[in-house]
Amino acid sequence: MIIMQKDELIQLHTFLLQLKTHLDDMVDNNGGVEFCSYDKLDVTPYQVYKSKREHKLAVFTLSRGIATLLSNNNCPGLEKVSSRLAQMSERFMTEKEKELIKH
């Protein structure tokens, strides 16, 4: 089991957000539905005051969106990755966050 420090998690979050932006541009996915859950969390890597749990949830949710975007754009086999990331992100969600994501 790998345990990340909060600053390492924020660096990963930053990288994934840059990757998302790059992929959005590549596939003309402006405002795609794949990232609605991430956007609703309202946690960015620049909000260093947010908790480690919140950043971890954001990383899993953002990773899921990236996997879904790729699987929807001729990168087969990522459906299972997306599904597993959804399960992982749900483990870190509070009830309030689960309700926020549903709407």
C-alpha cells in the first residue's frame, strides 16, 4: 500500500487537472459530462487548505472522468478502470458529497 503525503497528492491532482485540460482540447470536449462530478466537488489543486481526504476524492473522481473520456473516444478497455475509480471515490465521499454528486 502506497501512502501519499498531502503535498504529493496535490501534485498528482495538479497533473491530472492539466491532463484533463489537454485531453478536453484534443477531443473537443468543452464542458463534457465526464467531469460533472469532479466540478461539483469544488476542490482544485490550488486549494491547499482543503483536507487530504477531499483532495484524494478529487483525484479519484478526476481520474474516473479521464478514463471515461478516453473510453468514449476510441480507447477501449477503460470502462473497467472508470468503474473501479468510481468505487474508490465513493469510499472517500461523505453523505453530503454523495448527495451533491447525484444532482
